[in-house]
Amino acid sequence: MSSRDVETEAARRRTFAVISHPDAGKSTLTEALALHAAAIGEAGAVHGKSGRRGVTSDWMEIERSRGISITSAVLRFEFGDALLNLLDTPGHADFSEDTYRVLAAVDAAIMLLDSAKGLEAQTLKLFDVCRARGVPVITFVNKWDRPGREPLELLDEVEQRIGLRPAPLNWPVGVAGDFRGLVDRATGDYTRYGRAPGGAGLATEEVVPAGRAAAEEGKAWQAAQEELALLDEIGADLDDAAFRSGSDTPVLFGAALPNFGVRALLETVRALAPAPSPRPGEDGTPRPVDAPFAGQVFKVQAGMDRAHRDRLAFIRVYSGKFERGMTLTHAPTGRPLVTKYAQTVFGRDRSTVDVAYPGDVIGLTNAAGLTVGDTLYARGPVVFPPIPAFAPEHFMVVRTRDNSKAKQFRKGIDQLDAEGAVQVLRSDLRGDQAPVLAAVGPLQFEVVAHRMEHEFNAPVEMNRLDYTVARRTDPDSAPALARLRGVEVLTRTLDGSLLAVFPDKWRLRAVEREHPDLTLVPLLAAG
Ligand code: G4P
């Protein structure tokens, strides 16, 4: 395969995720996208919520009992000549670092808003990660088929609260709740939507000429035309470069459930979301997409499915062609890794992957020794920058409940640490028998407790620590910090870095004020 072919394959790929607050409609939108792209025959086939046929992984009882999806899957579908890789961000109010890490592996994100609610807490947190990583964001305002807010007000909120300049690509005719159709701002075409009989499946679409639309839609048409004129006047047009650099966001309106405006969203992803581009290594040199294979582990998951009790490392391909069976080098150790068991994961279903290109995600099974952030390459060397750890806000001391299980306890904790299921910290105060677990969301602890008992046969007890804020520090500052009231210094077992933890931000501020000489560096904020 020539490098030209790799370039062609890379150029048609779009690798993206949907960021939203729970209930904004991410699962519904995922179904609708897949339906349009003809990956799945009927709406309802993607989501694993109760009563629906699920392919989203449900590997644990916690997931089943709570009806949430903790693990993430990759959905891939063809849309015209484009190949779309949709990386699922596990959606739950109490989410974990996994959700953020997925955003390290995408080239664009769809920010999904509920038309009645606008920007919500989790959307904001995830948006912050996109901004920190320079991921361009396409905005989709969902649920336009039911009462909601004014479109101009929603645009204003996006601009005021997160500083993204909104550039609507289409505009709704009819207020939220009385939605008629969408005007494409570039062409002026009006598409009227109707519900498909029975609800499921594609909506009916009819392109209606302006003259007829004015007569048939009456006041709704008039209002939309006035707003469109206003948008033209204020110059709310998309600047492609500004979108790619993360200062503009194209905005589309629609409704995922009745399938309104979903095709326009797919077309926008195809036309605007960046294809995989040269990825800079740690030394700053971008690795061309047609260089020999290189990729990075962004997620490690064990026990994803009862039927597949194994460990799966998800790798985002950054350059070259991956061929199953090829021998790769594991950059951190220099060890060779044979890739006999490469897979794609489509929800619960897995299939063997023989080839993959930049933008794709491959799963390597039983990839012991692979840790989040590790680089793998066929010919190198290359090392991609580490995937940042997010600022933990919840801390627990964990101990084995059964002293005869000390070995299993250690093994389980080490494994969960390597996966990044939770951050494991060593504390001089408490010793190796009682490490501190640090998490972005408390659900992570439940997952740890469950897996320690059922997967590693080492039941644990946990006790909460009253810290909520962490800062990175260094060996020079650590002793002085450790002596301060209410402050503790912990060591991340994974990389030996030092974290100073504080009960709250007021205590942190006081320490910063009183000891300006001490090193206290913010971690990438999770919220
Ligand atoms: P999530 O994954 O973001 O948590 O959201 P999900 O797709 O599960 O959607 C949350 C609720 O919003 C669902 O209703 C879903 O049917 C509804 N919904 C999603 N998109 C639209 C839309 O465009 N229009 C309208 N009217 N509703 C939409 P539910 O009653 O909570 O769940 P279900 O019983 O219908 O599954």
C-alpha cells in the first residue's frame, strides 16, 4: 500500500464524539446518525437503555441496575464517501475520567444542547476539555419538536457563557414546539419535515420553494426570514479557520427523535470536521499521517463483557496502515508487541480488524502492560504527549477486607491504576496497605469496589477523605506543604508525580497567599 492510499483513507475519515448533559438526547442522536448513515437498519438499535435492543456494552451489574453505560464503544458508519468513527462518551451525571479521555482521541465534537435547557453542567465540563485540547466543536440544538427557548437566545448563551462565536448553518421555521422545517443559510433552500408513520425511521423531507413556503407557513416563515436577515446583518457566518482553531462553532437545529435535521448534521460533520492530521510527538515534530503506523492508547478496559473476560486496550491510529499480526514497539518499554488479536468493538459485538488507518480505533485484547497514554509504533521512534490526568475531586482510602487476600488486592489496585479506572496515590501516612484512590466522579469508586470483589476476588472497604481540591507540586515544596494544617501530599503510583490535596478551595487560596514560594500547579480541570 502506497503512502498515497494511506492519505486517501485518512482523508475520508471523521473521528468525533458527542458531548452533552444526560437526557439531552445523545443516545437518540447516535441512533439517528447511524440510521441515516445506514449502519443500522432501524432506530433503537444502538442504545442499551431499558426496553431497547442494546449493543452498547453493559458489562457490569452496576450498569444494568442503574441503566447507564460505563464503558464506551466505537460506532463506525459510512456516509457517502466518508467513514465516520463515533466514539461514545459514557453518559451519566456522575461520570469519570474515561469520558474525558475519549476526547483525547477525537478530531471534533458535537455539542448537543436540549433546546429548552441550553448549556448544562456536564456539557460545560466536557466543553472545557475540548477547549483545552483544541478540539473543534459543532453545536446541535436538539428537541426542536417541543417547546423550548428562542434560537437567538440560545446562540447568545453559547457566545456569552463559553465564548464560542456561533455561526448558524441552518435556521428553524416555526418556534420550538411548532417546528416546520429548516432553511439552509448557504443555499436558502427550505426543507419541510414530517413525521414518519409509526415514529421510528427517517422523517419525511420535502424541499419547498420559497414562494410556496411563504404562503403555506405564514407568520412562522416571516419570522424566520426576519431572523435570517438579522443573522446576515451581524455577519454570523462560519469562518472555517476559526472553527478549526476552536473560536467559532457552526450551529444546527433539529430534533433527533423524529429525525429532523440529522442529515444536515451528518453532512456538516463530513464537510467541516477535520480529517486526521499530522500529530505532534512529544518533541513537537508532527508525524505525517502517511508515516509508518503509530498510535496511542487512550483507554484500557478489563472485563467489558462476561463473554469476553479480558483486557482491551483502545488505540487511536495517528499514522500509517495498521495490519493485524504486525509487530509493534511499545514506546515506554521498547518491547515488541504482536498484534494477533486486534478487534473493532461495536458495542457488545466485536469483530476482528485486519486493517486500520489514521482516525480509526483498534482494540488490542490481552494487551497486558499497556497503559493509557502509551505510544505504539511500527517504525519510530515516536512518543505522543501523555494524555493529561484530570483534577480529582473525590478521595478514598481503600483497604482489603480480608488480609489473606493482600496479593489479589495489590494486583487489582495496580491493574485499575494502569487502566486509569481511578488514580492510585501512595500516602506516607498510611503506607502501602492503604492507598488513596482519587476520582473525578464518585461512581468510579463504586466501579472499583465492584471489580475488586468480582474480578480480583479481593473485597475492599473504603473511607472517604475530606479533600476536594488537588494541585501538582514538586519534591522541593512537598515537605513544607505536608506540614501545613489540613494539607496532605500524595504520590501518584503511576508516574511518581506529587499531588497536594486540600479540603476546599478556600484552604488552597490561603496556602497560596501565605506561601507564594511553594509550587502548586493546577491540573486540567474536570469541572
Ligand atoms: P441521553 O442519551 O443524552 O441521556 O438522552 P436520550 O437519548 O436517552 O434522550 C433522553 C430523552 O429525550 C428520551 O426520552 C428521548 O426520547 C428524548 N429525546 C431525545 N431527542 C429528542 C427529540 O429530538 N425530541 C423529543 N421530543 N425528545 C427527544 P425519555 O422519555 O426519557 O426516554 P425514552 O423512554 O423515550 O427512551
